[in-house]
Amino acid sequence: MTFSYSQLFTFTESVFLAMGCPAEDATLATETLLSADLRGVDSHGVARLVGYVRLWEAGRINATPRVGVTYETPSTAVVDGDGGLGLVVGPRAMRVAIEKARQAGTGWVSVKNSNHFGIAGYHAMLPLAHDMIGIAMTNASPLVAPTFSLDRLLGTNPIAVAVPAGEQSDFVLDMATTTAANGKLEIAQRKGLPLPEGWAQTADGQPSTDANAVKNGGALLPLGGATGSHKGYGLGAVVDIFSAVLSGANYGPWVPPFVAFLQPSANPVGQGLGHFFGAMRVDAFRPADEFKAHMDNWISTFRQAQAVEGKKVLIPGDPEREMAAHRLLDGIPLLDAVVKDLEGVGAKFGVKL
């Protein structure tokens, strides 16, 4: 089934309001969440709304958080999310980073006591309007086995970097540090499809194409495959350290799970989930117009690269940008299982999809 962006926005915002979120927070959370659906990252969009509701029902999300800075220098800060929706905590923390960059040239913010924040790319793109480079990272539920491990010690731990351009479209990299995000396994489960090789392993460490491998005690695999997974493992570890060890959030196997039926660790090492944000004022390095002109040249050079037959060379952010333009016009398709979940949530709060 296909739904317009405005239809999903009204529904999702109404659900957040019914959870007790202030109006401003409900609108911000909705915008953050639906940015994933617009950009074609269906695993992190409205399909996850039911997950946030279940966490709230379990008392693990604070609908009225007092998000604030607990420690700071002119260019750095630690933000306490007060257990709020990461969809709200994340943008507010990035605003702190932007303001630090406005004053000091760069701003760096590590966050504790938060929850799942949607797609990293949304947060990384917020500084673009200010002629700033944006960086966003987050740790996540421990579903990933480090290289040679049977234990699940890391999350999919994404990294996003957004760089402003001039006449060309902005450069926006948004990637998990695993071969695939867990949400893609959820989509495969809903569709009854096998996984590509290299995405997951069984509980005893054997390669698996079963979409339920992680549910059955297996693990997601770091980016890099059979010969290069140490690189994805290293990147995921950096995200975990920047997001949580630096802020005082939970890290490694102590990161609280997104699903409400799994309980957080009885012996946490920190507070909630952790994020890390950076904002870098371009004119702290060189004049912004000059930089963006060279970014245009960089992007056009790569776009004009000779491609293999039947393909074209893309710039990070191209597929998502094209998808957003398409879905704003033609609507957002949702799987039947997702529609059923949303209808169940709507019935609970008296909100019609």
C-alpha cells in the first residue's frame, strides 16, 4: 500500500502526541523518523514506530525529557538526553554542535541517556544550511560479532558525513559499519526472502543466509566480508567509543536493546544509548564559496568518471535524494505487515491511518 508523506506525517505526529510528547517534540520526532522513509531507508522509518511505542509502554522512553548540557568547553559538550526519544535528542544535540561551531569554528557533542535516533544522515545534514560539514554517529543494540567472535558486542553503529556543495547536490554519506543494517534483515523476514551471503552468521559462527539467523542466536557481520571484516569492526568500535565511552552512555554489550521484549543489562556501565555529533564551519578552513566551488568540481569529476557497462558512478547521497523526490510526488510504499502494525498502534491511541 502507498501513503502520501502528509498522511503518514499526520498519523505519526498524532501517535507521538498520544504518547505525551509536547507538540514541538512530536513534530520534530515525526520529521526525523519520516526522513528515512522519504530517502528510501525503509528499515528506519515509520516501520519502527511500533518499536518506539513499545519502549514507551515499557517505561524506557521519557516522552517529556529535559535535554540539557552537562559538561562543556567552547567547542565541545556532553548532552544528557534524559531518556527521551533519540528522534528528538539527536537534533537538539546537533543544534548544540552547530552553535559551538558558529562560535569556535567546530563543535563536537557526545550524547548519553538517549534512544534510537532514526537515520544518521538526517542529523548529519542539519549543519548544511549553515555552510557547515556535519558528522553523526550512534551506537546501537549489540547484534554484531567482531571479527572471529561468537559474542555479539557491537551494534550496526552507523557513520554519516554531509558536506555542502554549490551548484551540485550536497555530498551525503550514510552507512552502517556492518555489511547490512539490522532493519534490512527485518525487511527480508517480512518478505520471506533469504539474505545475501556475508550479512550474518549462525550462533556457532557459520555463514548464514537465513533472515532469522540473528533472532536464533547468530550475529550480524562487520563491513568488509570474509577478508576485510576487521575494517568494519574497527569503524564500529570507533563509533562506540566516541558515542558512549566519551559521553557516559552504555557501550558494547551493555547498550540497551531497541526491542521492548529484551531487557537492558541489569548492570549497566552508563546511561542509555550514545550518539556523537560534529559540526565544522567551512569558513574556519577556507572561504565557503571557494570551498563549495571546489566541491562542485570534485563531484562533477566523479560523476563524469567512465563507468562499467550498464552502470553509472554515483555520489554518496544520490540514490536517497532521487528517492525522496520520487516519494514526495508518488507516495511512500509500506509492506502489508508494516501497515498492520501501524493500524494496531492507531487503534490503541484512537488514531486512524
